[in-house]
Amino acid sequence: MIFGPMNTPVHDWKGKRIWLIGASSGIGAALARQALANGALVAISARRIDALQEIAGTSHNALVVPFDVLDHAAWRVRHAEICAAFGGIDLLFFCAAGYRPERSWEVSAAAAEQTLKTNLISVYSALSSVLPGMLAQGSGGIALIASVAGYMGLPNASVYGPGKAALINLAEILYSDLHSKGLSVYLINPGFVKTELTDKNDFSMPAIQTPDVAAANIWNGIAKGGFEIHFPHRFTRILKLIQMLPYRWRFALFQRFLHLT
């Protein structure tokens, strides 16, 4: 279909089986709370078990499965545990991310490797663990949280930006591969969201949102069957317009409005 939703709209989350990666804080935690409030069965993962237990609270629909996303073997173990408890997974949500604001001359090779392993390479561990089961059941969804930092080369995102750009590219490939097999793919590109990561920034962040507002935007986008879910529109649409400009004009804008030196 040229017109209409690119994915199957999901309006009722009651009983849906969701695995949220990076659910201990920020957008991931907000997504978990809202999904649980709407009756979903939610497995929540991150390294901080105390934070996960706090989010789960007394909900019988929450399953706490802590692990490090960089531990490739742990993915299959945790996936098996969730499938044993829930009988399968309807939506994998990858929210885990690392970030540090840095200009190109400030980049450490070791720190860059760690960030890219967390933000990008571990996604492949997730896919290799979850996709076989989803393909076997002929349904399910993969949601990747990228960022508007992946739209173009933005200052202070020397490592974070390229990793998010790769996630955007990967989501496009996944959609092309999986849509005809009955699976949905969601590309989430938030603007600035008030989290532990953005707290590291020392500049004014336009149109910054709370994690709860961001999560609500994401669920609304999934309910509509969207592929790219970007927000807030008053900010992301401006970036999309800038992205269309010739490089000379784009760089001139950065120099003028961001006061680069």
C-alpha cells in the first residue's frame, strides 16, 4: 500500500508481550510504566536491578530480567526465560544507549568503542536472539530508539550521532526485510528528552520533553501503525528541512546559530 499505515496499528496492549531493553530510566522506564498500566506483559531489562524492581513494583505483569547488553551469550538466556514466562514476544523495544557530548578532537578510541557497542552492536545480539521466534510465529515487532542526531552531523555528537545514523539505516533495512513476513518495524527518532543522558549537555535544548510525554508519543505512533515516529514535530520538522539543504548552507546555519569555533 502506498497510502495508509506502514505497520499494523496496535490499539490494545492488554496481554501483549513486550521486552524493553534499557528500561531502568528515561524513555525506557516511562514506556514500561505506561505499558504495564495498559495491561501488557512487560519484561524489563537493564544492568541496574534495583531500578528495574522499583519500576516493576507489585505488578504481576512485570518480569525483571537484568543483564548487560554487551554480554552476547546473556541475550539468548534472557530471551529463553521470557519466552518460558510469556510464551513468546510480541514487541522488542531497544532503548539502551550511552552518550557523552564531545567534539571530534575530544574523542577517546576506547570510549567510542564502548558507546558504539552499546548503541549499535548490541542491537545485533538482540536481533539474533529474537527474530527467529518472531519469524516462526509470523508476527511481532522491532522498535529501535535512534535519534534526530542521526539525521545529520550535529556538533557534540561525534560518536553518538554516527551510531544513531546507523540505527536509522538498520531500521530501514529491517523494514524492507521483515514487512512481507508479517513483522512490524518502528524507527523512533526523538528530539531532546529530559534524561540522565541529556543532563550531560551544557547548552540550551529546544523543545525538550519529559520521558512520560516522549513515551506517550511513541505509543501513539505505534497505535497509528507508523514506521518513523519522530517528535516533537515543531523541532523535528525543522531538522528535516535543514537536512534537505545543500551542505554549504547547512554548515553556514550551524556556524551562525550554534556559534561553532
